Amino acid sequence: MNIRALQLGPIDYSRRFELTLDTEWNYEPELNMSDAEYDFALIDRVLTDREADILARTVRAYSLFIPDDIALTERMEYMMRSRCGRKIAREELPSFLKEQLPDYFGRPYGEKYDPHTAAVAPGFQGRVYWNGFTQIVMEGDFGDHMKQALYWRGNIPVEAGQAIDFWLEYETEGDIGIELQIVQFVSGSVASIQKAWTFDEEALRQPVTIENSKKDGPVFVSLNARGKGTLRVTALHDRYSRRGAGSFLPGGRRIVAGNREEIFAYLDPADFKPPLCVYFSGYKTMEGFEGYHMMRRMGTPFLLISEARLEGGDFYLGDEEYETCLKNVIEKAMHELGFTPDQVILSGLSMGTFGALYYGSMIRPGYILVGKPLVNLGSMARAERIERPGGFPTSLDVLWKQYRRLDQAAVDQMNQRFWDTFDRTDWTGRSFYIAYMIEDDYDAAAYQELLSHMQGRGAKVIGKGLHGRHNDDTSGIVTWFLRQYRRVLRDDFGRNPA
């Protein structure tokens, strides 16, 4: 949970105020920065134009603070807008540095406990079954009083001073009530309890947070229930908490559809000049955003999009409300920056390619840039049976979650879902950059079918094929992907990306 902090000003606050022990405080009376990246910056003096320009390029967005009595020059005003900075009352500085600075730690972390990590409590007499890795289902009588229904194997370590957010994805049918119970033990013990928390259904409408104000120690999580009916538990998520400063990254947004399914978005406005580079995270079991440093080095406004459903993600598919929410995230970022679709690039690798192409069909961006495209998700799941046994079982969960079936009809329906959306779009004047694996064992036909569906429709397509299966040459795909990104930024937008 280390924090790299930068302070400019006449007084070194680390000698004056109490700071968390995890803080690496860098006090510089005069700005002498290299390419170092800081998690937090506090500016307590008027900057030169040169200094303001440097900080506008190097300080992480949403992590810049200036006391409210410091006069801002025109360049400092721009720096504050570019870095989404915030003014803070001088009298609040001591409490802010003590209580809120810990929320600007550098390395975010989140994980999901899938249904197979849940164990049914002894004594439950009802029916229990798992739908792949998508959910555990319990049907029956849970009793008249709250008692343990299931618990998650594997305790979660919590350091002293750390806060953890928990989010439970679940559904109930019938007369069932639930509560989430979290118990923290003393480190090294399974009997000595430090603290316990209980959260009812009203509290569970939002993520719930536990704060460890004592010693290091793991927490054990269980779900209590009462009543009769059906309880479906999809996942328990636990994440390092920034206590309101953002999801995963400072300024990261969390959007929740009515079915408790989440979307995460992070917008860095950079220099406010086109294009907006949108990057969809690929498959990743550690929750959070992917591609932050890669996109930031481009020097352009960028939007990161991520989701943490199923194992590694659910390919950004959902019901109508979910997909509308995700589309609105992109359009809101475009509106805030004042950009047209021609000034937008949608991009992604592997799982992220589906997001870029699928939502590209709704946004009609000027550019779509993808590596290892996956579009026939039904065929991808079917390949798990014979062509790629055990290679990507999440594909079966993706298919089952959408259609509650794994038969050929569901395969065809899933494939057609993409093409119906893609084929309704006018691609005139749009540019596609696609790197693909020639012997891809996930979606072997993706590239050729994309070419076929765009033939004669006024789109420009630049492709690159590399030999191997889906995961055989990721470095080659990424190298080409970045080269094309820089080419578009240079040739079409007059930029000189790093």
C-alpha cells in the first residue's frame, strides 16, 4: 500500500504533519522532476509556466491538490483542469494528509470469489447446484432466523490501516432475507477475533467497506439467510478501498445496472485535444483497469473500460440496460471533451476486441484498432468441446449466462447477436486496424468474416496475420497494435506519441 507523494512549496509538510508510514514523501522546494510518476501531488506555491506544463504531463489525474489560498496563473488553471485537480482549504491539510492521503496508494487490487469457492453450511437440507462458474443456487427452507447459509473458503488478508470494499452479486426469489457477515481474526489465529461486521440487505445495495484500525489479520466471510425460496449467488468481490476517491484508480467510476452487474470507467482528459482513445480491458482475473500506462504514454485523452463479471470478464455483453449504460459511458466522455465520432478510437486486445467492435457498431468511431479479434462467441464456446478442450472454459459460462443453454441453437444465436449489430452499421469512411492469429483456436474465422461483412461498405481495413494459436504470440500482436496506434495519432491527428 505504498504511496509516492510529491510536494512543492516553502515548507516540508512531512516534518510538520503526521503522515502514514507507507508514504514515500518527496519534498522539492524547486521542481526537479525526471520521468518519475507520483501517486499524489500537493502544490503549495505559484508555479512557473514550465513547471505547470511538466506537472500537466506527469502527475496522475485526480491526484493533484492545491491549497485554496494559492493564486493560480493561466498555466496552473490549465494544469488543474488537465489533471482534474482539486483545491483544498489550508486548515484542512493536517486532517487530509492524515486521513485521506492513504486512499491514494499506487497499486490497486481486486479479486472475485467465484461460486466454486463457496461452501454450503452444514445442516442445510435443500437443493444445491452450480451453473458452471456463473452461480451457486440454493433452494429450500433456510429457517426462521438468520443463520449461516454458505461461506467462502480462503480468508482475505487485511493490513493495519487498510480498508476493503465488498460487493455481493446475488438474487433471491420467495420470502428470503440475507446478511453478509465478516469476521476478522488476529493474524496467525483462527479463534481470536479482532472485530466483526454484519451488513443487511439495505446496506448491500451499495458496496460495503470494512476498515482495519487495529492489527494485521485475515477476514472470514459468510452469508446468512432466513426464509423459504431460492438464493442465487454469482460472486463476492473484494477490492482495496479508496473510501470514495475512486474505483481502482483515483477518479475511477463505477456504474451499476439494475441486476447488480458493474461497469468500471476511467477518463483522463490529458490535453483535451482529439482523439479520445477508448481501451477495453482484456480477460483478467485480477480486477481493475488494463492498459493505464500504455494509454497514458499516448499523450491523448483516454477512456479505460473494464468489467469483472464471470472469470476474467463477460465480454461486455449484458441485457439492454447494461449495454445502454456502457454505451452512455463512451458518449458521456465524448460529450465532456466535445469530440465527434470521427475523433474517437475504440480499441482492445482479445476479450477487449469484442467490446471495441460491438460498441463500435453503436458509436461509429472513426477508428477501430484491435488485436486477436473475437466476435463469434458462440463458436468460441463450441470449440471448447473438441477443438480446444479445457483451453478457455469461461467461454461456456459466457454462452450459458446469455441464453441458459449450450446447444447449437444458442451457439448460432450468440454469433448472430454480434453480426446483426455489426451489419446494421454504416461503416462508410471508418478505418479498421486488425492484427490476428492465423491458426487462432478461439475464433478461427473472425478476421475473414469481418472482411466479408465489410466488403463494399466503404471502410478501410489494414490487417496483419501472425502464425500461431490465440495466445502464441501476444507480444507480436501488441507490438503491431502499438505501432498502428502511433501511426494513426501521427498521420491523422498530427501527434508525436511516445
